[in-house]
Amino acid sequence: MSDSPAPLADPHLVFDPVAGDGPRDVVVLGSTGSIGTQAIDLVLRNPDRFRVTGLSANGGRVGLLAEQAYRLRVRTVAVAREDVVPALREALAAQYGTSEPLPEILAGPQAATRLAASDCHTVLNGITGSIGLAPTLAALEAGRTLALANKESLIVGGPLVKALAKPGQIIPVDSEHAALFQALAAGTRADVRKLVVTASGGPFRGRTKAELADVTVEDALAHPTWAMGPVITVNSATLVNKGLEVIEAHLLYDIPFDRIEVVVHPQSYVHSMVEFTDGSTLAQATPPDMRGPIAIGLGWPERVPDAAPAFDWSKASTWEFFPLDDEAFPSVGLARHVGGLGGTAPAVFNAANEECVDAFLRGTLPFNGIMETVTQVVEEHGTPTTGTTLTVPDVLEAETWARARARELTARTATAEARA
């Protein structure tokens, strides 16, 4: 393993783009989402450590975005939807009044990308979906530390990200990858036997494939341990999220797929583990709370005191681990397959899944139809553009095709069910 390429995320290496004794300047992408709001809570509790200079959001919650901007006194606010700019300006004016100038407003599909390249120390990419790729690349190219919660940008553009990232420049924020990151600090790469990624099992743990046929959207959104957005919650129910995390772990830590294992851990206390060659296993554990991983992303190599709750070890608790049911949840196996193919295959997998999840949430595709359709799209895609020649246009073209094909197949399924 010593002759392998250096991993993207290495706890032993620190990339520090801006030296200084004051608070770190941070840009938060996806500020009105789950990751963004928790990051802002962390910043507001630690003003001596962090200062937010820019916020970006899609534009669906302009009132919250304006409130965040005012509380943090940011320089710049970015929205993807140009049509909400008047409402955003009005909301900002209501917050700031007439005594203070309003922050700069960036608008349009490239707004978050422009903000990601702005002057700061760290960019927290908390955007959901593959639209986070361009901001990820912009932050890396601009020489910012990238606290990465947007796993999709790494999935769809792995070779592009690897070509730009400098050693130590990416700090993972997903709870599983932040756990691996911390556990890996205990040894060298040559000491690692395998990575063990934990999965809660979602709301359908223990059900067979047949028992999943008639589950509802409400059932899928009732996650037992985590409060997340609808897309990520459905991905957790199908375990697509875990499949994406396997690909992400492979790319971040340069560990072969056959040495990355998934186990089901319903309590979500152990976020992931590293097994070393001497037989020892190190597990990173906290109560389910994303503020801990966010604090690692923003503060590494320092830890932020009281970032998240700790265990009360005086109370009894039970921690369980189960093997993954590949028949009921084939998503992890399919993710390993597309990850091994590389090139545009992961982008096709991710884009098709996003379309299928949207169809499921709209009630036009059954739960099992998500993975059945994604599998068909991946199979039809055939030989992907290879990783060595991958370009951004290649990714966009593959995604466009996958989305269109997934929509065709889901529409066909909806029509067939309506006739039945």
C-alpha cells in the first residue's frame, strides 16, 4: 500500500491556506439546509474561532437566509434562483434596517461557485446533490481548505477532484468519513487492513425485499436516528447513501473496494471504524449529532470544545451490529460496481438515483422501483468514459443522459401502474 497514490483526506497532513491568530474566515454553501444551519449554530457559539464571510442557498428560504446573513454580518450572500433576488433584498432590508449596508448579493446557477472561490480560509460545501461539483472544484482551485459534506461532488467528479486537491486540503464532514479520518490518525496507511463503514439501516432495517414493495413516502422519511432532508433520508432508506459513502471512502483514503466493509449499527453511536493489521479496531463514537463532524471540518487540526454532546458513560446502553442484507438493499453492491468502473459510471448512478428519488417522493414510483430503475440505467450506460480522460463536460453529458433515461423509465412505470 505504500506505493499507492496519496489519499485525498489524510489526518496527518494539514493544509493551511491562511496563517493568522484571529478567527478562521468560513464560507458556508447550503446555509439553509441541515448541515448549513448546524454549522452556523457552531460558529455562533465559537466567535473566537470562526467568522462566516459568505452564505449560499438555493433560494427557497430567503427569510432564513437573510436572518443568517444579519446574525453573522456576512460580506456576501449567494442564491441559485435569480427570481428570488427581490424577495431576498427585501428580507435583508428588514433585518438590517437603514443603519447598515446590505451584503453583496450573487445570483444564478454559478453564484455558489463564485462564492466558493472568494477570499476565505475554509469552504464548507453543504449543498445536496451533484450541483455541488462546480463549487468543490472552485474552492480547491482557489486554494481553500474544503470541508466536504457534499459527497456527490466527489462521487461524480472523483478524478477531477483528485487532480486539483493538494495534500490535506479536503476534510470530510460526513459523519462516517469524519470518523474514519479521526481513526486513521492513530496509524500509518501501511497499518490499515480495512475500513468499516457503519449504517443505521434506516427505517426498513430487517425487512425483506418483498416487504418493501408497498412502503410509503411517509414510511421512508421516518428515519429512526437522524433528522435530514428528504432526498438524503430516502437515500438512507434505500442505503444508496451508504453505497455513495463506500465510493467516497475509496476516493478519500485510497483503500480498495474489497477492503471497505459495511455493517448495520442501528443505534448510530459508532460512526465508522478502522481495522489495523495487528488485529486492533479503532471506532469513533458519539451520540448522533452532525455538529461534531462539522467542527472537525472547520477546525482541524484543532478540536472545538463542546461542539456536540458526549456520552454519559454512567448509564447502561446496548450497541448492536448486523451484516448488510444485500438482497433487500442491493444499492451498496451496485455502488461498488460503478465505483470500480470509474469514469462517468458513478455520475450516471447518482443522477439516475436523484431522478428516481424525486419520482418516489412525488408518488409516481414505488420504493423498490428506485433501485430497479437505477440498475437499468447503469446497465444501459455501458462502458463509461475512463477516469484518465474525464472532463467536466463528460460528467455533465453523462448526467443529462442518465436523468433523461431515468425520467423515461419512471414515467413508463407510472403509466403501467395507472393502467393496472
